[in-house]
Amino acid sequence: MIQVSHEAFAAFVEIDWADAKHDGCLQAAGTAKRECFQLEHTPEAIDAWVTTLRTRFNGHPVAVCLELDKGPLVSALRTYDFLVLFPINPLTLARYREAFTPSRAKDDPTDAELQLELLLTHRDKLQPLNPQSPMRRTLAQLVEHRRRVVGDKVRTTHRLTRTLKHYFPHVQQWFQEKDTAICCDFLSRWPTLKAVQLARRATLATFFHAHHVRYAEVIAQRLQAIKAAPPLPTDAGVMAPMPATVVAINTTAGHSVNEGDTLIVLEAMKMELPIKSPRSGIVKAVRCAKGELVQPGVNLIELE
């Protein structure tokens, strides 16, 4: 990408980026006429449009204003040496829009013209996008991807913690970190207190050994805590433990069920969660339907 003075541009272009197509506005130097256009987001369409610009302005520098400084469109445009890219902070454009549009109405063609006005009026305040080496651009993408992954992990962990408080708070005492393999595997295998308390001590000990818990006293303390853990108070209803989708209902009103029978199967976080009867009794009513998304604490089945 070449470096030029502001007065050397043959044309000024603004592109309002979108997923499938981009709205744009062009104004040739020395004229007041503005040309609006749409650019498809395909390599062929972008190359054809740039080739037209090069031919029309004889390869002279063209200033291009964008509301972003990275992404596929930026990567595509920065390969053409006669284009000089000027990124604009989205907040700057938003405040500029509010200054002249009290209603805050927004549409892509209007934004394209506003960005073009910014480029024409205040281009001395805008800094052209300096090209970076491929290695630095790759590193920046990896850092951004890692930041998103970490954010997703934090949000999922907080969501899991809030859900456990409703029906299985003991896990928060047994495992300090919820984003570990041992905690996730534990919940996948024993999603309820009842399920883990029915497990044999040897099975639980084998599980902890397989997850690199080597100290016998630590395993003994966890097994004791599991077996001695009191359940949360229950009522005559069978409640959803977390946000989930009902994938199967194995009973109907009037049926007799025994303690431990699987009444409903939920699906959450890509795993199936069987909901078992807390006691023997008669099903008074089924309060959910197959395919329904249920929230924590909602009664799924009422027992007499």
C-alpha cells in the first residue's frame, strides 16, 4: 500500500461493511457528485470493482474509508497497492450520526454517505491503515480467537454455577473449579445428588483415580462428603434442574411410579439428563411436552 498526501487522491470511497453485500459511496476528486453502489462480498466481485477503479482513475491513489480495521474485506482490499484504507472508529461514526440525525435513524446507504463526509471533511484527522506483516496479522487473529474462547468459557462456567445452585449445590463444595475435566465428567456421569449417592464407593474411587486424584485421604474425604450430603428440600413435583429441552416423557397422568424410575429425559449442554422419581406414587399431572424448553425450578411432573 503506497503512502500519499491527502491532496493526491483521485477519488474518495466509503464502504459500509455487511455479511453478504456492502453499500458504498464514491466521490471523484474535484467534483461534488456522489455515486452510490452495492458490492457483493465475493472475491470475484471485489476484484472486478477494484479493476474498474484502477482503470477509471488511471491507477492513481484512491482513499477508501471503512468502519473496521480488520476482517476479510480489509484483507482483500489491502492487496491492491493504489488503495489507501482509512479505518473509522464505529463510535466516532455513531456520534457523528447522532449530531445530524436526532431521531438516530440508521441505514446502510446513509451511513455510507456519513462516512464519506467524515473522510472528506476530517481526513487530516484520520490515519491510514499501516500494513502489517502476515505473521503479525496471524498472531492478532489468534489472540482475538483466544479472547473469545476464554470469554465463552467464563460465561458457560457462570451459567453452570447458577444452575447448580438450584438443584445440586454440593458440587460447588466438592470441586472449586467448575471448568475442569474432573468436574465436567463428574456431572456428565452423575448429574444429580441421588445418582451419585447410589454409586458404589469403589466406582467413585476409580473415577477419582482416573482423574489423577492420588491421595487416599483426599478421596476418602470426598466419598464421605458425597455419602453424607443432605438433599435439597423437595415437594410433590419433579422440577427441571437446569435450562433444557424435553426429549422424552416416559409416563402419563394416573400411572404408578416407583422411586428411581426415569420419568423424563432432558437434553442440555449436548448431554442427556434423566429425571428420576424422588419417591413412589401416582402421577397426578404432566406439566411439560416433548420438545419444550423448560427453565430451572419449573414443575415437570406432579405426584400425588
